[in-house]
Amino acid sequence: MAEHSSCEITIDLHGLTVEDALRKLHGPLYSTRFRSIRVIHGRGSGALKNAVRDFLRDCGLPLQVIYGEDLNLPGRDGITLVYK
């Protein structure tokens, strides 16, 4: 689990609309500059978390996506880790 505890950048999407959150995630996700991203979307109603995870699944990039709850990370289901 320790190898998944750090990422090159963290993107905090708290308080954003789904549209704004996906727009904020798009640049770093498609950038070759970063190989790992910690996405903090929070728990809330689950709408933002689900939209982010759906976007990552459908983006067309070969990604490894790990849900915080699967690693028992602090914040659990409010975090998604992305490795390119």
C-alpha cells in the first residue's frame, strides 16, 4: 500500500460543479508531465465522485485507477489515484 500513498500532484475538486471538475482534471490527465495524480473529489452526494471515475474509465488513456477505499487511505472513497 505504501507505493500508492504518494502522487506527483494532487487535484482538489471540492466545491466544483461536475463540468468544472472534469475540465480541471483534463489538462493534467492528458499531460505527459505527470505520471501519477491524486484526485480529491470528496464524498458528498457521490455525483462528483461518480463523474470523475466514469471520466477516467472512458477517457481512452491506458490508466491504472485505484479507489481510495480499496487501499484504506485517509479519506477513503473521497479520493481516487490515477497512474499513467
